[in-house]
Amino acid sequence: MDSGEPGLLKTDQVPEEGEDAAATISAAETLSDEEQEELRKELAKVEEEIQTLSQVLAAKEKHLAEIKRKLGINSLQELRQNIARGWQDVTATSAYKKTSETLSQAGQKASAAFSSVGSVITKKLEDVKNSPTFKSFEEKVENLKSKVGGNKAAGGDFGEVLNSTASASATESLTEQTQETQ
């Protein structure tokens, strides 16, 4: 492999981190000429094998790309497949399962908490409805209703009072529009 190209592995020894350069040189000097020649031949052989394997790998990659092109497999499809495979791998892990269970339990607890908050709000609204202030407001609305709607029997619930007040307001506005057009 003496093509004038530097090989992948250099014949000069580079001292390892922390190793003394003098020790490396003396180790090379302790080898006989015959041993050094044998190691150089082995080095050349290994470099040649590496180059051959690189060429074979490049050819295989080219062949793979050609097969994928013929099958219509593109990068986007590969990415989708890799993501799907990765997601399956993630969901199979015990950490994912444990996290999923924990989040499920947290969701159930949050649901129960919201339910109890709803119950508390309902109770508070009932307390407000039964409070003297609300009763006083309700009476004032009923008095207003009787003044606006005429002499109808007092009573009914708050919703009826609001509906009748809205009806009375609508009737008044229709009467006003009729008088304006005449």
C-alpha cells in the first residue's frame, strides 16, 4: 500500500497522555530490526484492510440507497418509521409506564378535587340565596315588578320575576315605537 498517500495509522508513535516521550522512543529502540519490519508489514496490512472495508461499506450504502429508491422509500417515510419505532420503544419502558400511572392517579385526584370545589360553590350559592341581603334584593325586584307590570299577585320565584320584568320592558318599548310612528 505504498501509494504515496498517508495511511490511516501513522508509523510514528505518539505518546499517550501522561506518558513520557522518552519512554516511547526507548521502547521503539528496544525492538530489533526484524521485529520493527514485521510490525510495519502488519501495520500496512491493517491499513489496507481498513481501506478495503471503507470501500465495501460505501458500495453497500450506495446499493442500499438504490434499493430504497426502487421501493419508493424516501427520507420522510424513514423518519416516520423511526419515530413510530422510537415511540413504541419509549412506551414499553418501565419509566413511561410508571409516569403514565402516576399521571392517571393525579388526574383522578384532580377530578375529585374539582368535584368537591363544585359542591362547595353550590353550597355557597344556596347560602347566598337564603341570606337576608338576597331576600331583601328579591323583595325589591318583586316591588319593581308590581309597579312595572301592574297589580299582579306577588310571589313566584326569582326567574319568573326576571322574565316578567323583561316582558314588561319589551311591551313598553313596543308601545313607545307605536306612538312615535303615529
